[in-house]
Amino acid sequence: MRNGFVVILFVMIIALLAACSESDDTASQKQKNQETPVETVQAKTGDFVVEKTVYGRMEPLSMTPVTLPVPGEVDDIEVVEGDHVSKNDTLFTLKTAAGKQTIKTPKDGKVLQLKAEKGATISNENPAAMIADGDKMKMELSVTSALRKHFKQDDTYDVQFNSKKYKAVVTYIGAMPEENGLYTVKAEVDNKKDVFIAGDIAALMLPVKAVKDTVILPTAAIVEKDNQSYVYLVKDGEAREEKVEITEMQSDESAVEGNVKKGDQVVVNGQQTLSNHSKVNATERQE
């Protein structure tokens, strides 16, 4: 009787192990056949330009002082700080010992550093206001000798400010370093829409190197593992792992060498969960 019970128990254990094994195999097969959703872009080729970010401060292109002929008491004010004025517009009137004086703007521009307050007495020793150039700003940069050599007089460069791009034309490249060992570079930026105010810091994008005729991929597509760089290409519904060598890298794009060619579908989203020959459901990213 006891021997019969042992036999039955043994058979039950074997059956349970077989069922577990079959369940594991089924799960493994399902996982193998499951498609991972991924997003792809097409690899492209071309010249890859490496840029350095150089920060500069915005200042008015020119500042013209408004000087008073004599001291006096401010009687009436026609403008406020930041107003745009034309040449010979009235800024304010002044009560003086010789009678009322009308103070006019000497040029077109923007009113800055306005010292006049109604009823206040102001002297003629310092400017009562400054008229800044209203259409352009001056961007002043301090750069190393290594970066200075990449600037060219009258060339146009991209400037980024508040997530938007503008154009700057280089007007001056210092030939001698300042006391801090850096060189001064100046550029003009259009400001007709009053995007910039004095003191704003903007980023100038300086091209310093170009890799000729290379494969260019989104940096996000590159996966690092085991001290190697890889990308996943989608071919015949599968992810194919390809080793690449990064020749130049920027935050958004990188130049690479490897078994990747123009037009290949490169995974840019979902690649972290892939392995070689993973089944994928690929959607091309719309630019």
C-alpha cells in the first residue's frame, strides 16, 4: 500500500514538472514572437558640422547722450523709459532761469537711462537720458585664441535666444588679447522687433569642424553597452544590432562609421529594450 502511494506521488511530481516546463516554453515562445513597438528615422549622409557654443552679452549698438544746456526743473515729460523716438521728438520741457527749454532727442532710437522726473531739478553735468540705436544690438564675446581663429569678419552666424534662432554678423575680431587673456569679438544682431534688451545673454553657434561625407544619425539612436556603441536597424520586421564608431557627437546628431548606410531605418525610440533579432513593430517618425 505504501509503495503504491509513493509511485502515485512520483507520477504526480513528474506531471507537474512537465506542465511547468511546457508553460515556461510557451511563455518563452510568446515573448520571442511578441513585437516591440519602436520609432525609426532614416539614416542620412552629408557633411557633419561640429559647433561650439559661445556666450555673449547684448548691448545697444550705439548710445547718444542727451545733454542739457543749463540746469533746471522738469516741467513736463513726453516719454517714458524704453520709448522709441525719432530725431527732434520732444523728450521733456525744463524751467530754467532763462525761461522754458524744450529738450529734444538728437537721433532716432530708444530712450534709456531717463533721469528726468516731473518737478525734479536736474543738472547739466551728466546726461539726462541716453538714446540707444533701436534697430540693432551689439553682441560682445570673449573667446580663447583657439576659438578666435574660427571667426571670420563679415560672416553670419546663428544666435540662439529663448529657444529661437537669429542671425549675427561679425564686425570686429580683436587682434590682441585683453588683460584676462581672451580676445574680444563683436557682432551685430537685428533688433527691430525689440527681442533683446541691454544685458541679455545669448548663445552664438560657432562652426569649428566638419566631417566630410559621413553617415549622420540622431544621437538618441546610439546605445552604449560593454564599452561599445550600437544602433538597431529595422530589417524584415526585426531589429538588427550594428556596432558603430562615433567620429563626432553633438547633443542632437552624431557622425558615425559602421555598417549603416543612407536610408537605413534606425531605431530612435524603444531601442533600450531590444536585443539582436527582436521582433518589432516599427513606425517612422514624422519630422
